[in-house]
Amino acid sequence: MRRKRPESLTEREQEILQLIWSGLKNKEIAERLVISVKTVEAHRANMMKKVRVSNAAQLLNAAIQEGLIQVR
């Protein structure tokens, strides 16, 4: 059973989520934020766990529904 509200995302997770939404790959996100690709992957995995989804498309869909990303 899904809870109505996922755990809140950290500022960094929100930043990475917005970059994923922008179409950047993990390597591009890592370069832009000056962090390792492994760190980006860890943030992505943490976000998917918090939102209770199993892939990036579901993550973005849930983020839109919860108002976590700005759709332009």
C-alpha cells in the first residue's frame, strides 16, 4: 500500500531531480555539480526509494504529481 506523501527530498536530491527532468545523464549531472557519477546514482536510488518507484520515468511522473519539479 502506498502512503500519500513520500518522504521529503533533500535540496541536493531536488536539484538532481530537476536536472534529470532537463534530460541530463548521470555523467552530465556529475560534471555540472562537480560530484562523482556514483554520488549521482546514489541520490537517484535514494529518491526512487523515498518515492517508492523502480525507474526514472516513474520517478519523474511521481515528481510531477507531487509538485516536486517545475514543468515549463
